[in-house]
Amino acid sequence: MTRQTRTITIAQAFDTLLKEPLPLRFTAYDGSSSGPKDAPFRFDLRNQRGLSYLLTAPGDLGMARAYVTGDLVIEGVHPGDPYEAMRLLQKGLKMRRPSPAEAVEILRAVGLSTLRPPAPPPQETIPRWRRVVEGLRHSEGRDAEVIRHHYDVSNTFYEYVLGPSMTYTCAVYPTEEATLEEAQSAKYELIAQKLGLQAGQRLLDIGCGWGGMVRHAAREHGVQVLGVTLSREQASWAQQAIKEERLDHLAEVRFMDYRHVEETGFDAISSIGLTEHIGVRNYPAYFGWIRDHLRPQGRLLNHCITRHDNRPRETGAFIDRYVFPDGELIGSGTIITEAQDAGLEVQHEENIRVHYAKTLAAWCHNLQENWDACVAEVGEETARVWGLYMAGSRLAFERNEIQLHHVLATRTDANGASGYPLRHAF
């Protein structure tokens, strides 16, 4: 008598790896399914390539590859804003390691061919270890390359997602009901107040993006502003916006590395969303450069994403490969320490974490509302990357896994004069 070999389905194999049942429906291309039929969301695995992605790159990278290519489809949410499904998945997905017998049974069900890694989607950059081998991390050339990867997607695409402000950094919501545009304007004004900007002063905005702070400071405060960015597309857009607003006599944006700025003696320097890109080991040089380019009693406002602690760790594989190659985050304590060690006096620190969650929700809303136009501009796979990354980032800010800090510092002179008032004026 021949012994019959039991073959399990893909859905059964999936269930085998779960510690607890998920409150969602899972369906697979072999016709199998699991989970409640009336679940609000359905994860539909469309083909063998998607299964191979999941098996050969466990964790967020494998799921991202399958999702970006459309091999894994989440039904019940829009791809421009998959937040609700991701929130449920992050809360309830608890995997366990299968026993040797279970592993053999799963492999028999899915087939050994599924363990051959498919080529990753074209939106994915090479792994970090290869980038380290092929070029010095955070060299000027490497920094320019990774900035182009993220920011030179398409100015038109960013207009759809970011809205009229063209501001790709955390907004500051003056009220719960404020619009994204009102919140971005409030953010720039808050920074201007922290820097004490006055007409006739000189401001350097490093990593200036599309020139939002540059134009705000010139238009609202009469400040002479220089902005620099490593993105050619950003610089081109900002230069045109400056001309259209007739701010040429006050504002300038250059396509260049901030380290090549020859002018010095600035009254103020703003760094809004740049520190994440420069590398923690480069903080001493970064803050030292800023100190040397401020006049005595000049001010720095450093605005950047941080971790909730100061323990170094690598960025997740999805963010590193698809969003911010070479990006590094650390806690605000490290930021403050490095600024102080470079000779700057820290005057004020503020965490605006909850504002970034609201900002990301607004960007996801814009992506969803303009989905067809965004797909026409950059392709569906890239648009899916953005929906996934922004919704996931919103979750991380809400859960206090990452934060956003303002650090305000002065170049206090040798006699102890900082030029800072007795109390904060903002």
C-alpha cells in the first residue's frame, strides 16, 4: 500500500506561520483562502513571483516587492493611502518559526522553484553593502546620487502630492482643522520666528528643496536668502518660482552641495530635512561647517527626523532600498550633543512628531485624489511605493517609533554673548 503525501495549500501554509489569526482575508493564486469572509481588507497573492518575493526576502522588503509589482494586492484600501490596512497588519501580524516537519510540508506545497529570488522591481536600489563597496558612503558624489534617486522623480508628481506649497517636510498645524497649506506656512513662519529674522539679514537655507523657506523669508521678512540643493529638478523649479513671485532681488537658489558655498558670516542658517541624509559620523563636520559660516551671535535652526532613542540602528530594508538610500536617523540627544561639541549653544528644542503624522495623512490624501495623474506621470509601481512609504511613515510617527525635532542654537561669541533674548519670542 502506497503512503499518500498530504499537500497543503498556500493559504494553509500562510496560516501555519501565524501565531494568531489575522482579522483579514487572505487569498492566493492556487484558489485557496483563509480568514473571515467579511473582513474589511483582503490580501490577494496573484502569482508565483509574488510568493517568491515573500519567501526569498522575508519581512518588509519581500512584502514591498510583491506589493509594488502588483503581485500582492490589498483590497479594501486605495493604493495611494493603504494606511488602514497597514495599521491592522502592523497591529496583528505575529509570525512564528515553523518546525522542521512544517517547513518540509510548506516547501512541498509551494515548490522549490519559489525559492529562486526574482529580479527586484526597477524602483529598488542596490543593497547597502554593494553601495558601500562601490562608493564611499556620504561622499559628495554618493550624496548627489541618492538625492537624485528620491527627489528627481518628477516636479509634476510632487506638485500633485505636496500641493501648492511644494514643501516636502513636516508641517506645523496651528489647529486640528488647519489645511496642509496653512500648516506649511505656519511651519516656515515658526522657523523664521525662531531664527529672529529681520529685514536686511542674510539667511542660508541648506537642502532648500523647492525653495519654500527661501521664498517665505524673502517675501514675509525682507531677508536676503540663499538656498542650495543637490537636486537639479528642485533648483530649476525653485528658480522659476522666485522669478514668478518677483523675489529675484532677495532670493536665490543654487544647484550645489552646501559644502561648496563660499559666502560666510550669515545671520542665520536653516537646515530643514537635510540632517537625515548626511550620516551620523559626519555630524561633527556638518555642525562645524555651520558654525564657521554663521556670524558671531548668528542662529541655526535644525529641523530633522529623529529616533525615539539614541541607540544606533540601520534603517529598514524597504526605506533604504526604495525611499532614502543611505539615510540615517538618531535621537535628538545625539543631535544636541554634536551641535554643542561643535561650539554651538543650544537655546531651544522641540518635538513636533504628531504634526508629521498629520502631514503624511494629507500627502496620502493628495496622492489618492490625484492617483490617475500621478500614475500617468511616474508609473503605477512608483506611485505604489509612495503610498506604501507615506502610510507606513505615518504609522511610525503615530506610534512614536520616529520623531521630528527642532534644535535652535546660536554661535555664542567668546565673551558669552549669544544675541538671544531673555525669553523665547515664539
